[in-house]
Amino acid sequence: MQDLAVDAKTGAPDSYAVWLWVFMSAALVLRVAVGLIHPLMLPDSYDYLHLARCIEHGNAYRVTHMYAKRLPGYPIFLAAILAADGGHLWGITACQAVLGALSVYLVWCMALRISRGTAIIAAAWVALDPLLIGFSASYLSETLFIFIFLLSLLTFMRMCSGIKAWRSCIEFALLFVMSIYVRAEIALCLLPLLALYLWKGKAATWGRKLVHGVVILAIVLLGMMPWWIRNWDMFHSNFFRFSTLEGISLYESVYAGATGGPRQSDIALPPAMKHLNESQRDNRWTQMAFGCIAHHPLRIARLAVIKIGRTWSPWLHADGFRNWWLNLALTIWYVAQYLFAIRGLIWLCREKSHGILLGIILIPILYLTAMHAIFLGSVRYRVPLIPLIGILAAVGVCRAWTAWCTNIPPLSRPRA
């Protein structure tokens, strides 16, 4: 980052880089402070910490009597920190705060493709975002996933630009594998990203781009093999299985009592499923879910709209987080962000020179929105998209500022 510290022409401190350091420092301080003052222990946090301690102590990788409930990416990250600092949780808070600050830098690098002013504002949006700060203080996979996924998108952007294409190709594939191990739901997002590369990428020929795509797919498949083989040896069914939560998660999203939010605690295990192992149960839940979808398509369509609304809601829905002043502050923040993001999106759609960046931003947004129109809708599932929305909002702020400055009438000259 030395090139960002000084101006290349004059050797003087680069004022734009100073702002980057300011917002990275602010991001670090805010995340550490919230993590130390009010760490968040949500239901999934206990699963992740339990699995991390299983890894740390060499015990069987299982939680609530399930061996494939959660992928091992985030538990491995936690186990490494716990082993390094003697089992204290403050190390997790510190490491996630550092990842949050580094994510500000990654957003800066992506937004810098548009302008330095856009990069400054995008860094500010991400550094000060209340949900990103809050999730950094929780023992959940969002902060780690955001960092790895942004890094993979930045590498993908380099690949699309033709910069060290083979090296970027391999780095992107490896980073994407890491993203899947942290949050498996992102796996199929690889396909539209590769389609964007084939369409917009600047590699010499279509044939070369096609070879890059095949290599990326091969690396991702090989990277997931250890987990798939482990689960196959354990269950002997569904080789390409990511977790045994997929079936029940889909069922609670579409069954007769579904509301679009979490309902798993209200679903009783049918007596006929009690003798089944977790893989067989997952298959049965999936079959039941597809039966609900086939028999009630209109209700599923209505639920999809509700889920999208929950995912993009500017206020929180979860029990324990319905404080009116908190939700008022969040609503003001995110409504402003959405309005600026819409303006930024319109401008980017008109600028053909930024087609690759626009695709890299829109594909994950549309993909995860569609994914959670099928599965559960929750503000939590929007959190990984906040940095991308921040870039769009930064573009919108810059366009609004430019328009405002252009419309300011010139000051009249004083009479002699």
C-alpha cells in the first residue's frame, strides 16, 4: 500500500490515501469497541464455537448430534484464533475487526476503478455501516465471508481486465473455494460470474477465456472434494452435499406455516423420520419442501415477495432487536443508502466503460436476493452485499454532488 501513501508526481502525502487510512482506522476502532463492549452471541454462534473447539481439541466434528450441519471454513478460522490466544474470545473480536478494516481497503480498490472520490465515499459507507460493525462483534461467519468474497471479486476484476490472467484465474478459483467453505450458498454464483467473464473479459480469444473458465471450475470442484468425500464416506448418499441443513431450511421456507422468517423451532420431527440419519432426514425434508412448492405455487410466489422485503428491510425483524430508536436510526441510514445506490446504479448502467464493475456488483446482489426469495429472508442475509451497495451509493453521492455543484449559480462580481 506504499503507492497510496504519497502522490506519485510530487512525493507529498496523498490526501486521498489519508482518507483511506482515516476510514480504515475508524472501522477498526468501532469494531473493536463494539466487540469488547457488547459482543453478540446469537444462536448460530454457539454452533460455530462448539465446532471450533472440536477442531482445536481434535474431537469429532459434530454439533447437536449432526456431522455435516455446517461447513468447516468459519470454525477452522475460530479454532486457529482460539488455539493462538489460549481459548479467549477477545482474539476473535480483534481478528474480525482487522478483517472489517481490510474489507474497507478492498472496497476502496474496487471503487477506485471509477474515481478516487467514489473510493473515499465507498470506504466511508463501509467503515461506518452499523450492520457491518454489529456483525463484526458477533461470532458469525459474515465478517470472514465478506473479506474473502470481496478479495475474490477484486481478483476476478483483474482477470476480466486481462491483468496477469492465468495468475488471477487461479487465485480467484482458490479464493472462491474458501468463500464456499465459509458460506456454501454462494457456490452457484460462480456460474453467472464466469458467464460475465466470457462476455466481457479482455483475454485475447474466446478459446482462452473458455480454458480459464474450465480451469476455475476444475479447481473449485477439486477444492470441495475433501468435504464431499468425507460426507460420502459418512452417509453414502448425495455426493455433492454441502450440509445437512439444506432440506429443513428449504422446508421451513415453504411449508404451510411459513412466514418468510425463521420457523424451524415450530416444526416437529415426524415420527417416521426419527429412525433416519441426518442425511436421510435432509433428503426427506427436501422432498417435502418440493411437494409444497409444486402444490401451492401462488403461495410460494407471495412468500418470495415477503422474503425479499425481509432481506432488504432497512430495520430489524429479529426478536431482541426491535428497539424503536435503533430501528429508526437504521431506517434513516439504509433508506439514504438505497436512494443513493439507485442513482449510482442508473449512472453506471449508462456508462459502458464500467460494464465489468457493474456486472461484478449486480451478479452477487441479484443472486443472493433470488436465493433468499426461495429460502428464508432476513436482514442478516443482506449483510454480505452491503459493501457492494456501498459502492453503488458512493457513485450516487458523487453524481448528486456533481449535479448540485453544476447547478449552483456563479457568484456575481461586486460592482466597481
